[in-house]
Amino acid sequence: MKQYAIGVDMGGTNTAYALISRDGTVVERGSLPTTGHISAQVWAEKLWESLREMIERNGVGEEIEGIGIGAPCANTITGCIEAATDLPWPSPIPLKERMERLSGIRVSVANDANAAAMGERIYGAAKGVDNFIMLTLGTGVGSGIVCDGNLILGSRSFAGELGHIYFEFAKGRPCGCGREGCLQTVASAKGIVLTARKMLEERDIPSSLRSIPVAQLSSKDVAEAAQRGDLLAREIIAFTGRAIGEACATFAAFSDPELIVLFGGVAKAGRILTDAAELEFRRKALHLYADKVRFRISELPDSDAALLGAAAMVTTVSGD
Amino acid sequence: MKQYAIGVDMGGTNTAYALISRDGTVVERGSLPTTGHISAQVWAEKLWESLREMIERNGVGEEIEGIGIGAPCANTITGCIEAATDLPWPSPIPLKERMERLSGIRVSVANDANAAAMGERIYGAAKGVDNFIMLTLGTGVGSGIVCDGNLILGSRSFAGELGHIYFEFAKGRPCGCGREGCLQTVASAKGIVLTARKMLEERDIPSSLRSIPVAQLSSKDVAEAAQRGDLLAREIIAFTGRAIGEACATFAAFSDPELIVLFGGVAKAGRILTDAAELEFRRKALHLYADKVRFRISELPDSDAALLGAAAMVTTVSGD
């Protein structure tokens, strides 16, 4: 069993990478710009140059299990980045093939939410759990589903778009996907701001949120106010939690998970969010599941979550 | 690769069994009463006696890959029948363990819908398909989900209770599970009858269904009238199909299937049902899935579906 993996977190502006040991320690990290290269091939060559130097510096050439790359619109089945609108090159980009040819090391690519789920399973709150769902609550709502010990991919690697399931509580809220009523329109950072604006207008109770100009109000403001005990902010978070709990009652009937992990900016609201979610889940779920699912906040450290998640895509679960 | 499997379909009154060859041919079949035995152990001994005689008669003792048993409330993970209210013995019944001890042959147990899904994959409409969802539309609505080539079980073998997901189109319809609005309340045989009664009352158009006393109206009547061209009956089936299509738009976001197979009494409505389902699916699904999912009616022969499904639980997919 090899002792290290490399995690790469490819964003539209910057590409971060790290050498990660089996226990999840970041041994060394670095980054390079994603932009400014004439082609994806040149970017890949620069990236491999940096990785090779890092491997040599640490004398771990024989001990690399693989390179995991998390990227928006990355397809695990094809190994390509597909239709990524925020990258400066045309899609699809055959990332897995190119990096394997350059490095001679096994490469796995995944979209952010799937990488996060694997990260949680190897290094975080879902360690040793074979059946769980990871919800990434950020600008959008993504998900990674682990069932019977496997990350679910589906016929074209598009499994787990749980942010785009219709729910009545989101009725009338337009979604970026062109439809309306998606979970994402409530449980994302933007969704929380929408809920906050609505509640600030409808409710008469005082709140520290009223001192923030409406146009500047962020989900972080709401989460922080809630943690300071602001009643209206707590109500906004609780509404969001209830929506997540009801959504999870639907998800449970699909994959019978034992754990739901909440990750991302919105999850910063912590226990107020998970308590509301768990309570609503118990009210709404089929009796088979009602008392059997725990809700937890991600345990991946914020700054390294994407790198750990990417590395986890190539890390063998101990015991395998 | 062994050439035969045994399928057992255990019901509350009767237990059917069959010797099935790799290509899905029923070589021999038989049955014994489920009731009338003093204990589950005695029933299991009688069953094994019958199976042993059948195996000997056909001279295939060395060629049996396994025994698959489909039963209500059967749990594939524990190998037990759990909380089956229509069996004459106390649950749980450790069926797998008992039958393996008696026979010395590998035994697998599964609930009806999961067995049906495996049957469809080995012998039916989903042959060679690694990502599909089977909906069994009968007295209730069950489901079996195959994703990335595996039948999804979940943490306690309760994955795939898709009949009990809440949908707005079923709002207000009470479900046997104690909640309301479950898909089952619309897409089951009983659901169709409810829809029929409502439409017969609300609509003014003539229909052959009006000659049947309301209390005697069955989903079979509706399906048959629809196939004869009865307009109101066609509308009832189309409503049911649209409900199924909308539900499948939700299911697709979970497992990215390429195929939905409809099975059971309600599926007898055929193309009228699948066409309505597919059209509504395209309207409601996220663009990623909208044009990528086919709807088909089961190809398992009615009389043998349960036996083939049970046998499929122990049949290795060729190529494995």
C-alpha cells in the first residue's frame, strides 16, 4: 500500500495542488495560475513540472498511489472536463489521459461534489461509512452519493445532481438551470439570502441583520448572526434546515443512507442547521428511515477540503 | 460457469420454484403450500426436499450456481425475512442461513422489486444495461435500482422505496405507510382506480367505464378500455404516465439512469403509459437527463417473472 497521493484542485483562476499522506496530512502544497497558458496541454505540462519537482523534493517517487484532480464539470467516466464555461480553453479536455501520459501515474478526475464525498469518506466525518450522502451547500448545491461502499456515477457520470430536484418549499424560486423549485434555490448561499430578504420584509421582529443594506446581505452574515443568537437569523437558518431535512427524506428512499454530511459555506451555521434538518427529516421520512439517519457537518478542514477530496479519489480505503 | 440456477418465489399462500437455465428457460417448475407447516424450518425442509428431487431428476447437481429466493420483506444484507405480516411464522426468519445449511448451495434472498430488477437485467428489457431503474406498479409501487452495474442495497437493504417519495401530484391522497402524497397513491393499481373515479365524476364525456359499477372498477378495466380506444380511459392512463414521468425526473437526478423499466399490472397499459411518462419526463427533467432516458415495459413473461427475478439474484452476468 503506497503512502502518498497527490490532490489537485483546478479552478478557473488558480490550480492548487498538494502532496498528501495516507492519514490526510498535507505534506507540501503549491499552486500555479490556470489562466495565461496558450492551451490546456501547456497548463498540464506546467502542472506536471511542479508536481514532479514536489515529488522529487520529498523523495517519494515510489510511494505515489495516484493523482486525483477535482475540477468543475469533470467527468469520472470519460476522464474529461466537459463544457466548463469558466476555463479559458475549449472543452472537452482529456485531462486524465494527458496527465497519465505525462506522469506515468494513475490519474482520476471528479467533479467537486463527488471529490468532496470521497474526501469525507477517507479523511472526514464519513470515515468508514459505506452509505452516506454528501450535500455541498455553496454557491450552488451539489452532492456526492456513496452507496454500498461505492461512489455512484451513473450512466454518464451525472449521478447525484440532488440540488436540482423539485421541492414544493422552493416553488416559484427560479433556478440557474432554467427551471424553478430546485432544492438549490433554497439551500444555497443565494437561497439563504432570498429567504432572509423575504423574512426581513414579512416579520416585524428586531434583528441585527436589519443594519446591513439588503443588497449587501450575505449568507455568512445570516449564519454569524444566528450563532450570536439573533432570533430572526436563527429562523432563517432553521427554515433552510427544514428544507434540507425534507429533501433528505426523499433522498433516503433512494439509497437508504445512515449519514448525511453537510459541507460548504452554508453548513457553517452548524448545529442550528443540522438540528432543524434532522427534526424535519424524522417528521417527513418513511418510518423505515425516520430514526436511522444522522446529520453531521463536514469535518474536512476548509482550506484543504478540495485538495483532500481530490486526493481521496485515488486513495485506497484501508482494508480494501 | 455453471449452467442453471434455482428461483423461488415465496408468497403468503404458495411457494413456487423453478429450475432455470442460463438463457432464462424454465426447465421445470413446481410449488408447495407456504401455509400448513408448523414452523419456517419445516417449510424450508419441505422446500429443499422438492428442490433436491428436481435437481436429481434433471441430473444437474454439479451445475447449480445458486438458489435465489424472492419474498416480501426479504433483506439481502441480513439474509432474513423481516416483519412479513402475511407469513404464518414469527419474523425474522433466517432464510439464507437455513437454506444454505440444508442445501450446501449458495443462497441469495431479495425483496420482490429488487429481484424483478435483477431478472430484467439478466433476462429482460435491461439486458446489458448497467444503469436503470425498475418500477413495479402493482398493488403497491416498488423499485429496484441498478447503478454502475450493481443493485443498490443501502445501509440496511432498504434502498429503492421510490413508491414512497412525496409528489405534489399525489397531494392529499392517503398512503398505506401512514403519510400522504406518495407516488404509490397514484401509480399503483389502487391509485389508477382513484384517478378513474375522480375523472368519471368530474368529466362529462362518454366512456365504457361508466357501465361498470364504481365499487367494482379495477385498474385492469381501465387499461383494457384505454387499449380499445376509450378516450376517458386513455386520459386516466396518460395522467398516471405523466405522474410517473415527473417522478422519474427526480429519480434521474439521483442515479443518472439510461433506462426506466415499468413492470406489473399497471404497466399492461403499454405504450399509452410509457409515451405519456417519457414526454412528461422530458418536460420536467434537468437538461442533463431530459433526452437521455428511455422508458420501456418489462419483457419478463408474466407467469415466470418472479421466478426469473429470484434466479437472477444468483446468476452471474456473462462477462463478469
